[in-house]
Amino acid sequence: MPALKQLQERFSAKGLALVGIGAFDSREAVEKKVEEKGLSYLVAFDGKEPASAETYNVKGIPSNWLIDRDGTIRVRGHALDPIEKMIPELLEGGAKPAPGSNGKSGD
């Protein structure tokens, strides 16, 4: 989470918006974690049996997705490096989808 917090601080003025989804915990546990970590981005709650994990074929936690302004999934996975590298180019409007990221939720 510290890395996501840094990305939010670094790129929010250029248009980056982060959204976290708290899952597999109680709402109170998610809210406590957000407060303890001092997260400045939106964190939604999806329950102990999250529908979003099934709907979007999430394979593990944490799962990081980079979605452009048009709703195209550019990168998804567990590592932040590919996302962090693509953000500046994407914010400038020149990024192309990463190999293997075709915008479908099951890839």
C-alpha cells in the first residue's frame, strides 16, 4: 500500500485516480486499515465473499489493474513495476496496451 500511496501522490495532479477494493475482511477492518495507512485514495468495500473477485477473475490479493480513461485494461497483475512504468505515458495519451492485456476481464 505504501507504493500505491506514493503513486497517488506523484500522479494525482496529472489525472491518476486510484481506487482500492477491500475484500475478505469486515467493513470495520477495511476502514481501520485505510485509517492506519493514511490512504488518500478511495477504498470501496466488497464483503467477505467479494463479487468483484469472481466477476473480474481476480487470482490473488493484491491484484493491481491499470485502466485508462476509455475503460481499457492496460495492465493487470500483482507487480506494480509494469503499471508504474506505463502511468506517465498513459497520462500523456501515448500508451498502447501491454502485451496480453486485451481489455477482457479473464485474461
